[in-house]
Amino acid sequence: MKNISLIYAGFLSVVTLLWLAANPGLFEVAEFIQLRNFMVQYFGTLSIAIMSLIMILATRPVWLEDYTGGLDKTYRLHKWLGITVLVTSVIHWLWSNGPKWASALGLIEGGRRRSHGDQTGFSQLQGFFAGQRGFAEGIGEWAFYVAVALMIIALIKWFPYRWFAKTHTFIAGAYLVLVVHAMFLFEFGNWISPIGIVTAVLLVAGTISACLVLAGRVGRNRQVAGKIVNLVRLPDIDTMQITIMPEAGWQGHKAGQFVCIAFGDGERPHPFTISSHWNPEFPQITLLVKALGDYTQTLPDNLRVGGDVRLEGPYGRFTFEQGNDRQVWIAGGIGLTPFLAKLEELALKPAAGEQKIDFYQVAPSEDATLMDRIRQLADKAGVVLHVWRDDVDGLLKADRVRADIPDWHAASFWFCGPQPFAAALKRDLVRQGLPAKSFHTELFEFR
């Protein structure tokens, strides 16, 4: 979380500082209309810069995972930026239209809107841009309404995921219209300043990204076909175990990573953590899919052995590679999937004993066959298993973990499960001296 917080704050700060450096006249305004012009430019520039970064993140850039800590963190940054641009674009719209409304009501005196930047040179090009102002304002306002509506839909959780995924793509189209709006209305003299250069680069990168989104090309170079080879229902935990055989081209995965899968049902790809270790000699991947939402509840009735799927990935950095050999794993409910994959890996390695691991498998109920498998794998891997059932043991709290593990302060913690559960554990452990960077969690929430 620290990395994406730094990226978020750093991006907004750099854009703001570059804009202020190019517009020192802001600090010398004498009339309200001058302030209004500056504010329209600032919030417009900030909004299109944020939207450009959102478009870049929407392409699921794997190279960025090293900086954000995984695609789950990248999407959390994507969400923060979406909320932020919703606010900044509304402020931009209010600064643009508010004074007109106030003037029409006689509340303020109307003023002549004029450019406040350096207007020397490029007269013909500048004249052309000025001539497109009315057109750019018109299309920009309608694109703004569409984008705001789509962003609000994205934030409403009860809106079905399948419709969210389809409508969310349209934001890329609205963005392309707003690029035209920004090109013609950006302060002309600022194009040759650092903020102008940065804005131009972001617009180009954002435009390319938006075109990839609209063309359905996102993640295309990481996609392979596959077939469902086994389906097992685990009714006691309302879960489906799905085994898939990828076709040639799948390069394997690390324990803890996830894959985006389209099951050939017309739905957009959904992310699922892989619950099996990758073995090239037996190339299959297994998923444990719990019926938690409107889509996953339909899978047991719609999937069949032999069905075609399309895999995209793998993604994620929840791979147990950071921190110390002393580890504490905590799985909440279906959050056991990355740990199950890691248990398989460690059970096959003679060197597994070099690590000292305690695994808390927390859930309200269990499937007997799955628990037998977990116990066997933990025993082979040399992992100390703590089975915790909410209805019998109550809520697992950090003080119990500290009591069970005397050297907890020297461990790296790996958590996958409900975020309120993670937040409570981390808050307590950090308060008692655990470095915040030693608590790793997967933010498996993509809207």
C-alpha cells in the first residue's frame, strides 16, 4: 500500500507543481474572472492527466507490478485515481459553468475570458486552436456527463459485475473525446513548458491505451486457450474446484499468483487466484471458486468438463518471496487458495525445512476432503497448521497469534481474506512493533 500511496501522491504533486511553475500569474490575479480562468485550466489539466494514467493502468501493464506490488495494488491505485478524477472533473466543470450561471443571475459582473499565457509565436496554429474552442467545449461537456455517469456506476457495488465490465469500457471512448477537448482548450502558451510536454506525453500514452481497451487487445499477448478437465463441487463450503489444462504457450505461474479467465459464456474475464503449484510435467492449474457474487453463483450450473476457456496471466506479486524465512500465513475463508498452491510447492521441495512457517487456516466451515489434503500437504512441507473455526474458536485476533508464536516480531506475515480482518490484524501487530512492510496482503477487489 505504501508504494501505491507514494505513486498516487507523487503523480498529483508533480502535475500540480509543473502547472504552477508554468502559471505564476495565478498569484497575481486581481479579478475573479482571472482566477476562474486559472482554475478551469488547472483542474482541467489535472483531470486529463489523471484520466490518462487511468487509461494506462487499464491495460494491465505487467512491468508496473514491480513498483505497485502486484496487479491487485495497481487496480487499487486505478480506483483511487478514478474517485479523484470524479472530484476534480466536477470542480473543473463548476469553475467553467458556475460564473456563467452567476453572471446570468446578476450575482457577479461578466468578464472577458482571455488566455493568460505567452501568446507569442505560432500565430496560425494558435488561431486554429482558438477557432475550435466552441466545438471542443461542446463535445467535452457531453463526454464529461458520460464519463461521470460511468464512473459512478463503477463505484456502485450492487451494479452487476457483468454490466459494470461492459459499461466501464465505454470510459475509454469518453476519454478519447476528452483528449480532443483538452488539446484545443489547454493554454496554448503552456504547450512548450514542462507541464505541456508532460501533458502531451500522457495524452499520447493514454490515447494508445484507450484504443487497446476499445479494441479488446488488453492482455492479448498473455492469453492462451485451455480446457476444463475436472469439476468437483464442495457443497459444505459452497465452492467449486475447477481444473484446467492450458494449451501450449502458458509459461507457468508462481504460487500466490492469479489468472483472469473467460469461460466462454460471453462474460469479461474474471480474476481467480490459482490454488495449485505449477508442474510442467503435469501442466494443469486448479481454482477454488466460492459462490460469493452474482457471477460465481452461476458457475456450478454453467460449466462442464471439456468446456473451452481463455486464460490471461499470470498476475500478482503475492508470491511469498519478500521478507524473512520466518513466515506467518493467515487465510480467511476462500483466501486459502494462494497458500494451498504454496503448500504444494513446499511439499515437493526437500529444502522446505529451511523456512519456519505457521499457517492459520481460518474459516466458518470446512470440507473434510479438502482439509485432509491441507493437513497432508502441511505435514510434508513442515508447516505448522492452525485450524481455526469461527463458530467454535471465535474471531482470530492478533494477541492470539502473538501468544502462539513467540518470535512473531521477526516474521513476515502473509494474509489473504476479508480486508477488515486484515486491517484489524495489521493495526494491532504494527502497534506492537511489527514493521508495516512485513505485513503482506492481497487486495483482491477489482472495482
